[in-house]
Amino acid sequence: MAHKNKQNYSPYKARKEKAGISLNQPTQKPKRDFRPERIYEIEEANDRFADIFRNHQFECSHEERRKLAHFYYLLMKNQEHQNFTRLLKLKDVAIKHFIDSLVITEMVDIKFPLIDVGTGPGFPGIPLKIRFPKEKILLGEGVQKRVEFLKVVREELKLENLDIIGRNINEHFVYPVQSVITRAVEDIPNTLRNVLSCLQEGGAVYFMKGPGVDPEIKMAQELSEYYKLEKDISYTLKHTENHRRLVVYRKIKNAPLPEDPDEEVE
């Protein structure tokens, strides 16, 4: 039979009290520092991107690469106090932001105007705008600090024909577009509903997703009156273990427009 601890002595409590840790307060994990250890100047970033892109068999013109380097510099400078991304190393930004945003142009023929829904600090919309400088692109983002950053990027990189929509895109947004793209975490059915009023019949929605997207595809069957699943492409970023899925829906039927449509384009 076990003996009771009559003195109610706890070695665990004793160690905590000796260390000055209160047992009534939950132990807090240290906050992660989202500031980059090093920020490369534009020219050096450009040179390093050239090596990275070549090693990963990614085609990119000199003009595109230099603008991506400039974008990287602005992103990291603002990252110090805005916390826009978890990717802080130049190589990670090059592969997981820039190559990831642009590689789909090798798989599909994107039509314009294009809207990037939930673009955050500009992915994939800004790299796509750099690749297609003359085409009409809209960036939809509801967080104001990101909207202000996107305006700075547009001015600094001299990006023309780029509209910034400072709000979340929903069914009341009716600006006509031929394509929708998103890397945001919102699930497929919600995005399809939110762009139903702005996407033209025959237009496409491009979802840049991870490999485990099958449950979302299954849920999206409830919208089969308006969309059909056209492509589901599994791929890996070259010379990495980063697995991706590009899921493409084609709009086959228009829905009634909302009673109170609105647009906020800057």
C-alpha cells in the first residue's frame, strides 16, 4: 500500500519556488523574433538571386530579377517593425516567395485583368506584376498596414496599371476580372463564393495550395452550378522538398449580382 506524504512535500514545487517561478502563472514561451539577421542591399541581393534561380532552374530576366531584389529589400526593411513574413533568409524568400509565386506561369496561361485575393504583403501579386508589367492586376488586402506597404512598393518599383483594394474581397465586390489568384489560407469554397460577382463567366480561379487540399475540393462540389474543377496539378519546386498543388476552377455560370455592390480601388 502506498504511503501518504504527510508533510505534503513536493520536489517539483520546491524547485520552482527556489527558481523564483510562480506556480499560479502559466509558463510563457519566449516570443519569436521576426526581424531578419541580415538585410542585403539591392545589388547584392540581385547577384545572390541570380545564383539561386540558376541553381533551381528558374528562368528570370535581369530586369525582373532586379525588381524582385528591390522588393526583397523593401520587404525586409519593413519586416523589422511590421512582421509581414516568417521567411527571413534571402534564400527562403527567393524560393518560397518569388519562385513559388512565378512558377505557375509555366503551367497555366493567365488572363487579365487579374485580382490577387488576400495578397498580404504582395504574394503572388507583386512578383506577377513584375513579370507582366503591362497587364492589369489588382491586389485585395484588408489589413491596413499591408495596404500602406503595397502602396510604397508600387511607388518605389514604379509599377503601373496596379490597383490596390484596401478591403477584404467578398460577394459585393463587382469589378470585372478574368482571373483570380490566391495563396491565402481561406478555404476554396469561401473564396469561390467571394469572387462570384467579380469573376466573369469563363474566367478562372487559381488556388496555390499545399498537398493536403482534397477536403476543400470535396467541399467545393456544392458550387458546381457555377464552377467546374478544370485542373489539379501536383508539383514540387525544383531541387527542393516543397510540395505544392495548383487547383484551377473555371466559372461556367453567372450568379445574380448583390443588391448593394461596392468597389474601393486605389
